[in-house]
Amino acid sequence: MPALKNGLIMREVYVSRQVLDKIHELEFYLKEDMKFSKEAARKRSDRMRIFLKSLNNPVVDYAPCRFKRWKALGYRCIVFEKSWVFAYEIIDEGIIVRDMSNTAALAK
């Protein structure tokens, strides 16, 4: 049975393996290359994962992506902490977070 919150049926959030791998790679980069502590790097990646799960609110939808490769696929985009963009697709069962990128990389 779907979860209820304030009388609303919350949608399922599915995160693609590609996105999970990118979050893991970011955590590794923060520890190894940027010399973040293990705890600080994990805290950042955990915030991303929690943020993605918060997309279950059926009332909130974000604008279609303006970045060419994601716009062509019909994805919607949401920004995380000004530097990261997640692309997601709405499906009957909920949403699928398909990709993520640093905003600077998407500007190219």
C-alpha cells in the first residue's frame, strides 16, 4: 500500500544505478582528491540520497530540463545545493532519477 502523508499518496522514487554510482564516485573524489574527512564526504553523499527520496511529494514537480541532452529525453530537472542537477522522469509508478551532473559540466 502506498505511503500517505497529509492525506496524499506519496509517489515512489526510484534512483537509477547510474546515479547511485555517480554519488558513490563523488564521495570517493571528496575523500581522495579533495581530502575531505570520511565523515564529511559521507555526510554530503547522504544529503544527496535523502534529497532524492524527498522527491516523493506528488504535489511538487519541477520544470522540464533546459539542458539539451536531457531536454531531448523529456526529463525534468531539480537543483541540489546550487552545484548539482538531477534529471528525472515521471512514470505511472512514481519517478525515476535518471542522471546527475555538476552544473558547470552541463553549461558546455
